[in-house]
Amino acid sequence: MNDALLQQDEFKAKIDAGLWGKIFRRALQLKRLLVPLFFTAIVVAMCDAGFALITRWVIDGIVSGGRDAPFALYISAYLGLTLLLSTGVWVFIDLAGNISNRMAHDIRRDGFDRLQELEFAFFDTRPVGWLITRLTSDCDRLSRIIAWGFLDIVWGISYIVMIALSLLVMNWRLGLVVLSILPPLAVVSKFFQRKMLLSSREIRKFNSQITASFNESIQGVRTTKTLAREKENLAEFRQLSGRMFDASVLNSRQNSLYYPVVMAMGSLAAGLALWRGGYQATGGAMSIGTLVAFINFAGQFFFPINQLALRLTEMQGAQAAGERVMGLLATQPAIADSAAVRQRVREFGALGAAGGVPEASRPCLAPDGLPRDIGSIEFRGVTFRYASGPVVLENFNLSVRAGETIALVGSSGGGKSTIVSLVCRFYEPTEGQILFDGMDYRERPLGWLQSQLGIVLQTPHLFKGTVRENIRYGRLNATDAEVEEAARLVNADAFIARMEHGYDSQVGEGGNRLSTGQRQLLSFARALLANPQIFIMDEATSSIDTETEQLIQAGLETIFRDRTSFVVAHRLSTIRRADRILVITRGRIEESGTHEELLRRRGHYHDLYMNQFRSEQSEAALESRLT
């Protein structure tokens, strides 16, 4: 993970008011729940303070009235206040839980939606785990702090204000004596909470590293055993485990020290109230009930102060999560439709809704009202580099006719995959233009363009589910007959028929119940079912066996028919029938022609082909000897 991402995980020493303002403004979308929560927190604080005041009233009443004191009234007051407090606690737990869950839901939804919109370049610099954490633990942490943190802050401040006012109203001199404990109590709470948060973060960090170590060790167990690395791996794991142990012990010691210190300070405040108030009570200047109320209030001070310090420290610790989540939500796609394109789409949609587009012409038109069919594709003076990296393509020019099959070959890093990524508009040219039928493809709707693509990559990805569901992913409204026909056309139906449940067989997580070749055949069927205008094969046959390659070769004629196709190939046998083969070297076209033409020239392509041919012949001879 790069330095910029690591810096986002650092502890922030100060509260970032601007960041939390943005987060709270987002939370105000739930003001119908936040406003009742605000007032409920105040009511609960008043009830908490009210018990000490009722106790004062009851004691003074019994001292003065004896058996004639209104005991029924006292009991009713206690029951009423208890009922009000219980109702308030129930309401604020319900509201806070509702707010937390709704915030998490809304952030996850908006975050996932934003990830779907972002261009490939965004994912090039951000690990998958980093992105998953944004929408899981970071999201949960932020939503909890907004709901429960808001509640505790409102309740804590209200409770402290209630206690302070009650003390000052009952006896302002003694009240000031008791309140003098607040500043040191706040400082101590803030100090310990920050220390405990830092040690907790260390625990989480080492726990993540231990989890990663477990995962890596299990996945690489074969390599570990073949290299006899068990002792070294154990030593590395012990080091990680030991560091987590040290952090855990430190956190436990901080907790064990903090609470007794805070309780001692609360007891000190109660002792001050008892010392000063006792003299006044024995002299008749203060009632016994008031003295008891002072002692109760003094002992209760530490709890709201502790909660406030805890929440404020948690906000400091959660600022990194807040920055990451809000940063993700605020990220604007670098590749998106221009204002002019969006306007054309809206106008054409409104025209269609009003019946201004003849029914017969609708299938021939794209969402912007221009022709749906993609004819010629032209690279005109295209230069491209990834972020701040070196130039991959420079002044690249290429014209492709509709229905033509273009094969791209050459050494790794030459720019082959970049060319097809630019055609798909996963990236855009740094300089120059890519034209569809003479029009810059940035002036056509992005969603429409990418819906016309069929792509098969070197490593096929299948989703957990059945064979049928994975093929149908290419076109969700396809019938079972269409799904099975697509599988037949790419010669995938034979192995599917041998599976226990046929098309309803489970493929496993990521297709792990199938071989690489079988997964690739399903990805071809999926692409064919989508009926794309532009078909892309990016090293799709480089990691499969010869038998599967022959099956794919037999189906390629069907796939390529009436489609503009780009084939990035390592196995040159795949591209013999291509209309044009381009040898790409350092972002430029070194050679161009058909298979036969390039062989006759005896250039770079000839050397590549002959080297590969000799290698395949040697492998075949070796296999025949072994069998």
C-alpha cells in the first residue's frame, strides 16, 4: 500500500471541524430522527439530575414532617420519573440504532454506486482491501459515531449543565467548590482516553497483520513446505503475535489505571461536598437533603465527563475513516459523459416519451438519438500514459473497418492491452482522438458504448452461482434457450452436459469448481450472449490447454462474424485468420498485414511465429515420448 494511503490511517491530534461539519450535514438528511434524539437526550439528562433533587426533597420533607410527610406523593414522583427515564432510554436507543443503520445503509449504497461510476485508473492505485474497508468497517464506525456520539455529547453536556445549575442554585459557594474538580477531571479523562485509543489502534493494526499472515500462510502452504520455511514463518508470526500481546497488555493497564483515577477524583468531589457541607448542615445553614444532593451530584460528575472525553477521542480516531469515506463519496469520475452528451440523452429521452420517435427507428438509435451501429474506428494521433508514468503510446494511428478482426502481438509492455482499453474507453487518450464513424467517442454516451462491448480476459472471472446464471450475466433477460445456444456456439455445451446438474450446476466461489479452460469457455458464451458490436480478446487463450484452445478456435468464427474484433494474443495460432495482424513495439505499429504476408516478409512476426512453432513442436515430441 502506498504512502498516501498509509497517511490516511494516521491518528489526527485535533478535531477537524470542517470534516465533521460535512459529515453532520449529510446526517441532517435524517433530521426527522436527529431532532427527536436531541430532545430525548436532554429529557434523559433532566431525569438523571432529577433523582438527586427528588431525594433532597424527600429527605428534607421527612426531616421536617416525620410520619406526616406525603409518602404517597414521594413514591408517585419516583415512579413517574422512573417511567419517564425508562421511556426516554427506550426512545433514544431506538432512534440512535435507527440513525446508525440508516446512515450505514445510505453511505454503503452511495459508495457502491460511486465505485461503479469510477474509471479503471482509480482502481489502479487503490488495493481492493482498501476499498472494501471503506464500505464496511469505516462506514460502520462513522455511522455509530454520528448516532451514538451525537447522543452522548448532547446527553453529557446537558447532564453537566443540569448538575452545575442545581449545585449553584442550591448553594453557589459550595457549588463552586465541587465544580473546581471539573477541569482536572476533564484533563485526566482526555489524557487517558487518547492513550487508550492509540493502544487500541495498535491492537487493531497488529490483528490485521496477523490475519493477513494467516491468510498468506494457508494459501502458500505448498510453497512453504517445498522450501522448508516452517521455522522461519513461525518466527515471523511469533514476532507479530508478541507485538500484539504487548499492545494488548498496555491497553489493559491503561484501562485498569484510568477508571480508579477518575473514580477517586469523583470521590474527592463528594468528600469536598461532605466536608464543607457538613459544617453548614450542623450549623443549620444547609438542610440534610441538600447535603445528600451535593454528595450525589459530586459523585456523578465523572460519568458524563468520561463519556464526553471518550466520544471526542473516538471522533479524533475516526477522522481518518471519515476522510476516506467522504473522500470516496466526493470523488468525481474522470471519465464521464460531458454536459452536451447528457443534454442530448435527456432531449432524445423526452422526445421518445412524447412519441416523437417512430417505433420502427428506435432499435437503430442509441440513447443520444444518433445511430446505434458502430462503423469505423480510428485512432488519430493518440498519445497515452498511465497517471504520471512513461508514455505507452505516442502519436498512434490506426483505422479499423466495421466487422474487421485486428490481432495485436508483440512483447509485453508494448501497449497492446492499452490499445484495447482505450477502445473500450476504460481510459482516455492523453492526446489525440479516438473516432467512431468520424466522431470523437467522448461525444457519445459512455454507458451505451460500454454496453456494446464483449470482453474475454486472460483470467476469466465467474460469479458464485450456477453455470446458467453466469452465462446469463451477459444479458439478464435472455431465455434459457438463448443461454444454451450461446454455450453450444462456443463448444461449451459438451462439458456442461457432463456436469451433475448441467446448466444448474454450481461453479463455486470465483468458478473454483471448474478448470481454467472451462471457465474461459463460459466467459466466451457470456460475451457472445451479450451480442456485442465490438469483441475484445485479451490474452484469452494464453493459460488454457491445447484441447480447450481447439474448442475455442472452432467457435471463434461464430464470435467474430459481423463484429469488429480486437485480439491480443500470445499464442499466434489463435490469430492466423485475422484480417490484419499488427506487431506492436514500444507503442508503435512495427508491422502490419495478414498472417501469410508477415511470414513472407521474414520480419519480427516471422521470428515470433517460428520460435513459438519450434517450442510447440518440442513439447509435442516430448509428450509423445512420455506416452
